[in-house]
Amino acid sequence: MERPEDLGPSRVAAVDRGGMFAEVAVLPRQLRDGYGAARERLAGAFFGTFPAIPPAEPEGVAVCGMGGSAIGADLVLACLPGLSVPAAVVRGYVLPAWVGPETLVIVVSYSGETEEALACAAQARSRACAPVCVASGGRLAAYAEAEGLPLVRVPGGGQPRAAVGLLSMAVLATLEAAGLCHEHAGDVAAAAAQLEQDNATLGPDNGGDGNPAKALARRLEKRLVVAYGAGHTSPVARRWKGQINENAKAPAFFNELPELDHNELVGWTSLPHVTSSTAAVFLLDDSGDERLSRRAELTARDYGALGVSTELVAARGASRLARLFSLVQLGDYVSCYLAVLYGVDPTPVDAIQALKASLAGDAG
């Protein structure tokens, strides 16, 4: 039986005033519903039913977004190693010079108010692109409707990071509608079913050692967390970093193999007071490149020898989509349990809102 001050349902309810645990639990439904709704909305987007339409045969893909509105694109692109055209996620105000009329541009802003995404949408139009817009409302949705652009409107009212299922599936459905990848309906359904089952294992009602999210959160407590991906799990490492930042209100960082073995590895060798308070989480997929798996195991061994606490976390699932989202789901729960251990409500992001207010004031 869990101590009442630890991670049991009563303690979670007392700390999680904004309801982030409930948002984490709906990830499987978001995948299923978001995919279906986006496919339905985009059914005619590439066949001339919009005044402005994306290119029929795209030569490249640029997905524009920030934070929780961008990570879904990273995850989807990691699920599509056979994509036939170059693709990039643009985090910032400026589109790459190569974006032009034959580029499929997807602009994602959960709120519809992200200034970087709005800037990219306007630039895309100035370059004769017809961006597909994904938003719950706001100025981006209004812009899409005014310009006759394809718009995938997602349910609003929450935090962008808690809409990762909806936003990622909108990107996937757009790539399918553009003919850039095959249909993933079966993979999405199977992934959602798996995540629904795992909710029972990872949720607050399951206590003791049988809950891997709670157990891992306890091992990470009061440590600086660095999340490491290997190949296609690298976007998940970015997701873990962001979730610990926003939910647990704690510093965290990410990197990827094999690059970190060529620089960061040596950075842990001279500050023992830092290594002793750090935890490195290696996010692995055994179905991926065997060379990367071997590197991860050896790197974790070397980190351990240097005094860094190490965790190797394996993906689960029959498809790449299911495996990556199994790691996303685990990380989301871990970050929320860390928030409970630190006594902070996972939902608010006051520091981000304060910075946005300052930026708006400067602009005014």
C-alpha cells in the first residue's frame, strides 16, 4: 500500500488541480479520434475542393510549429522512414529558402495564436504555397478560412502538449492525403488499443512496484534528467525533456545517439558533483538499428562508471507508431509523477505565459 503522501490517487488528486493526469490518459482516444477526424476533413483537400489547394505531388514537406504543436510532427516523421521526399520540422519564424510552390507546408498551432507559426503561414502564402493549417481556433484558423486553405480544426481548451495525439494524427493524415505515405488506420487502431491497456498499468490507481512510471519517477526524483534517443526514438527524447520541463517544472535536457558519443560523453568526466546528481534515460527500440542499440548499452555502461544513474527504457508494440507512442505515454506519466513528488501542479506554465506577455508588451 502506498503512503498517502507519495503517489497514490489521493495525493495525485490533491496536487493535480489542473487535471493533467486525465489529459495523459486520453492519448489513445486522441490517436483514434484525431486520425479519423483529420482524414475526413482532408478527404477533398488535394482534389480541388478548396479555393487554394496544396501541391498534388509535393517535392518536399515543411511542418511549422513550436513546442507541443511541433513534437507531433517529429514523432510522425520518425514513423515514416520511407517517406519519398525531404521533410523538415521548422521551429521558428522563417521558412527555409527551399520552400516553394511545390512544397507541402503544414502549419500547426494548437491555440492558433503562436506567432512563429503565423509568420510561417504568411511566408508560405507569399511563396505561392497553400499551407494545410492545424489549430483549435485563433488567428491561424481565421487566416485559413479567409484564404480558403485546408484547415484541420482540433478540439481546444487544453494545453498544447496535452494534444499531442490530435496534432500528430493531423500531420499523419495530411501526409496520407498528399499521397506521400500509405494508410495507417490499422496501426493507429492497434496503437490506441495498446495504450488503453497500458493506462491501467501506468495510472495512479496502480501502486507499488507494478507501476513502472511511478517506480521510474522515484528513481529520477531530485536528479537532473537527460533523455537520450537513438535514431527514430530521438523525437521521444525531446518529448521527455519538454514534459519534465513543463509538467514537473524541472530542468531536463535531451540528445541523440550516435552524435552524443562524439562530444557529450566526455563532458561527464570532470564534474563528479554533477554526475552524481544526474540521471540518464536511454530510450530504445530493439527493432531499430542494432548498431545504435549496441552504442546505447555501451554508453550507458560508461555513464554508470562515471557516476551517472542510468535507465534503459524499451519501446513496446507491433508497429513503429505503437512503439514510439508507448515511450511517449510512459514519459508523460513519469513527468506527472515527478510533479507530484515535487508538489507542483503539472498543468500551469506560468513562466512561459509571463514571457509571452512580455513579448506582447514589447510588440505593442
